Amino acid sequence: MFGNAAKTSKKTGIFVSYRRADTAAYAGRLADRLRSRFGDDIFLDVESINAGANFQEVIRDTLSRCGAMVLLIGKKWIEREETAHPFGDTRDVITQEIQTALDRQLPIIPVVVDGASIPSESVLPRHFRHLPKLNAIELRHVSFDRDVEALTDNLVDILEGAHTTPIEKKLFKNITPFLGTRFSSIHASFALIAVLGTLWAVIELVGSSFVVEKWGVQNLASASLLGTDLTRLQAVWSGALAGIVCGVFGRRSIRWWRYATISIWFSLGVMLLSALLVLFYLIETPGSSVMDLIDSKA
């Protein structure tokens, strides 16, 4: 139900490589969309390099923290002015970026923009003639959202994130515009809350089972471990609900989605077991109701 269980990737950054004279407008727009899914760990040179910084050193350092490169290719990607360094020249910035990515064995996803195509092997330098063999993704203005979704799915696979279920896709498609791009930076926090909520629910469920075993099922309506204002069932369901809801959001975290997924499954199990306890309580306690278990003032 909740996707792959591959090994956690240690590097979750995404490097967006582009020529300013070719695809600058698409690069900025794409980077914003990627941030809404992957958080702030998106590298775009205009935004990420401080004035006066050594570009080559920054590129090497940044790519060392990335798990993938997105290579934007427009119709003028390989064309250079006579005064500019051609592609393949070690002084050319794009050449440096791709070569560094290859040296670090980073996955490269070519993204061809608005009808462009990867240059043929005959016009590429010898070290880069494998580029046309890479499976490219199209990025078009008329289908931008759909194309970005395809790119995002590929990046999730490469970075070993959670496979999104159809329900999750529909949910986040509707709520992401309202939450903004900053919301993606706290996905890991939701995973942590999900784990803590599930842990609380499990502790309360174990405590409830102990009470029923030692003092009888009628004591299931007693106060939670946290105090008299909350019944045991309220505590179990509150923790489990937090585990499920926050777990759904936590699954958006590339690094911590596994913990969020485990929390969801454990919380669902806790809800099921607590429902069996409630059924047992109703059977063994004549005249009782579920409200006895969820209203501390009943």
C-alpha cells in the first residue's frame, strides 16, 4: 500500500543545471515546484551562490551533497557565442557541472524543454556522447504540471522516497497550493510527531490492556496515564490519529518517510485493537455505551 522499502538515501539534494541564455525561465519555475515537494535542498546557481564565491568549489561542494542532477536542455543548449567557451571545454560551466556529476556517479535526468532534444552523438564531445542514450523527460509549457509530476516521480525513485498512492497524490494536489513551498521543509517534523503519537497510543493501549486484565473491563473507562481529563480510549485514539494524519504528511520526507509509514501501520493496528477492547467492554458491561469510554465526565 505504501510503496518501496529500499535503502535510505544519504544524499537528498537536487542540482538543477541549465544555461541562462537557454532555459533560465524554466529553471526558476521548475526549482520552485521541486521545492514544494522536496524542500529547500534544491540547488540553483543564481540563488545558491554568494557573490564573490569560487564557482568551481561551490559546484563541487554542492554536488557532493546531492543525490541527483536535473539537466535542462533547450533548443540553444549547445549553441554558444563565438566569445564563449563551447560545450566540452573545461572552462564551460555546464561542462564542469556535468563532468563533476559524472565523476561522483550521480544520476542525471535530462529534461528537454519545449520541443528540444538532446544533441546527437556526432556534435557532442567524446566524454559526453552517452547523453543521448539517457531517457529524457519532456517539459512543455502546455503540460507543465503533468511533466513536472513525471519528473518528480523519477526523482523520488532515484532518491529512494516513498511511492505516492493515488489518494495521497489527489490530497496533496489539492492542498499544496494553500500550504505553500515552506510546508515541504517541515515534512521531517511531521514524521517525528507521527512516531511520538504512535508511541503514545501504544503505551496507552498496553496500559489499558493491563488494567482490563488486572481489575476488569469496567475499569477501561478510567483516566489516561496523562491525567484525569482524558480517558484511556481518548488517549489511544488521539495518539493513533496523530500517527496516521502526521504520518501521511511525514511520508513526503525523502529521508524519514519509512518511519512515518511504520507509524501509520502501527496506528491503524492500535485503532483496531482498541476497537476490540471497546466491543469487549460493551459486551461485558450491561447498560454501558461507547460514550462512557470517551467522556471523562460521564
